[in-house]
Amino acid sequence: MRHFCDAWIEEWCEANGWTDLFMERLNYYWAFPPGAVMPEPIPGKILRAIKLEKGLCEEEKAWLTAAVAVSALAIGSAFLLKNPMPVVLAFAFDAVTAGRLEMEEI
């Protein structure tokens, strides 16, 4: 899952003089620091600070919305069917979603 919006990282790079931003793999950004001839990874401390400042990206918001919708639908279904299985399935979906929302150590 993407935890950063590319525009956030580009904005930071422009403000700090880093150029030629590219994403090596999901959530790992590289760019040329000021005056450098080799690209370096954007420091994890910087990425965490950007995340704290900007909040959730669009993909994270979509997953959270889906989790809430599935949970609400499961509660209604469990009540109407008088069966706990929809809630169990919603719990499983929400657990997977929560795991996807966790950011790996950068």
C-alpha cells in the first residue's frame, strides 16, 4: 500500500533542493541531494515527518472507507440474519486492512 502521495515528496524535494525524484519500489524514494552526483534515498526521518504533517494519502483513505462500509454492512447483516458470521468476516477484512495500514520501518 502506498503511504505517501508523490506530490508530498516532490514538494519536500523542491523546498530542500533535491532533484530528479524517483521511486525505487513502493514507498522508497530516491533523489539527488543538493550538489550530489549520485542519488540517495530520502531519509526515513524525513518521510515520517512528511507523513505526520500530511496525514493519510488517498489509497489509505479508500481502504479505511471500505473497512467502515464492510463493518456496517456486516453488523446489519448479522442482525437481520441472526448469525455472527458476517461480523467474523468483517473482522477478518478489518484485520487485513489494519495490517496494510501499518508502515514498515523506513
